[in-house]
Amino acid sequence: MEIQIVKEKIYTIRGTRIMLDFDLAELYETETRTLKQAVRRNIDRFPDDFMFELTESEMENLRSQIVMSSSDWGGLRHKSFAFTEQGVAMLSSVLRSKKAIEVNIAIMRAFVLLRQHLADYQDLKEEIKRLEEEMNLKFEDINQALNYLLSPKYERRPIGFKNHNPDEK
């Protein structure tokens, strides 16, 4: 299974990276209702930090983001389950097929890859901030020098010979 396909199915909801039940069912090559039944039969394995049900507003937001049809036109009729990384890992103990194991391995790799990208992004962000601060100091010094040179208080003394006898020209 290609990790890029999995990465495209990872969303951020409530500040947590999750995968949705219908995307997981597609990856596992099973029906969404079958996946949900397996989860409900083993609900004690899925605490709130492993899986949660989306609210109506979250469902509406998703419909607009990933262009799902509304329930009036054959789209989702029930609220989706959102699985965190730990919840997806727990699914492998509930769905015991060879396909489920293969898909879970790919999903875990995708989550690890996303964490790595986030860490790389954070390092890059810190380096840019450090460079900005360094450049700001340099520009501040240049700006102060220019302001000093352009200020009216700064008068240059004339260069050359000065005649002290007012009668002579």
C-alpha cells in the first residue's frame, strides 16, 4: 500500500490527526458499517483518546472540505468515527484479516512520516526565526547610522581655509 494514499486520508480535527471510519473501511476493503460494528462490539478498546464520534458541525466542515455529498443525495447518513493513531493501531486487534495488518502497517508508517515532517518543519521554523532576529539587529544598526547622518543635529564642519580678517575678501 502506498503511504501517499494513506497520508491524504489523515485529517486534523480538534487539534489531533485522525482518520475517518469510511476512509479506513475503504483501505481495509470492507464496508463502513462492518468496521463500525466491529468497533462497537469492542468499544472498551476505544477510549476517547483513541476514537471519537464527530459532531454535526465537524461533519458539515468535512463535507465542504473533502466534497462529500449530503445525506440527502446518498452521502453520509450517520456521524463518522474519527480514529487517532492509537485507535488505528487498536483496529488491528479488532479486524484480524491479513489486509487489516498490511493496511495498519502502512498507516503507522504514514503517521511516523507526518511526525518527521512536522519535526523538520519545526527545525526550519526555528532557523528562520533565528535568521530574522540576526538580520533585524543588523538592519537596526544600519538604520541608526542613517538616521544619525540624516538628522539636522549632525552638522559637518567646513573643510578648507578660513579667512579670519573680515576686511579682506
